[in-house]
Amino acid sequence: MRDIGVLNPCAEPAIEEGTCTPQGRTNFNVSKGIPMSDQPERITILAHEFSAAALEFHRGKMAQKGYVMEGSITPRNFQMIEGHDAPKDLFDGQVLFAVTFRLKDSESR
């Protein structure tokens, strides 16, 4: 199984297909010169350990990129539903710590 460090529901294909809209932000990510409208509204980081998830805010310079932490860091089990089949465990059913960051100017939902 390939290792996926970041699950991003607002990746380019989703935006192009209209399933995720960046809501017309005009601010810029100063560190990279990227318009925030081109950044995903939310990014979820998965980690094997709580401390790795907690440190990602600083290591990933999330504040400089315009993100704030949404909610708390929690251990979770991930499953995927395909069609009408029953949900199947991702990551071999392993529990991972998840932390979600959202763009500061986006509304909390």
C-alpha cells in the first residue's frame, strides 16, 4: 500500500470538476506567491504519532500559508465507500492521528 501523507479533497481535479470551489479569495500566500484561491480550503494531515501531527503546523509553516488548525488532533480510522459496496478500511485499518488546517479567511463549517 502506498503511503499517503496528505489527503486533500480540493486537489486540482476536484476543482476542475466543480466539486470543490475556492470561493474567490484574492489574498496571496506570501511565502510562495500563490493566490489563496489556488490553495485548497482545507488540508488534512495524517500521522502515526500525535507529536508529528502537532508539529506539522510549525514545520509546514501553515500560518505563513494562511492556515489555522480546525478542531483538535484526534486518532481516527479511515474507510472508503466505492459505489454501493460496504466501507472498506484504508491503511490496513490502522488508526492514525488526523489534524485539519483551514484557510484563515474561510468560514468554519
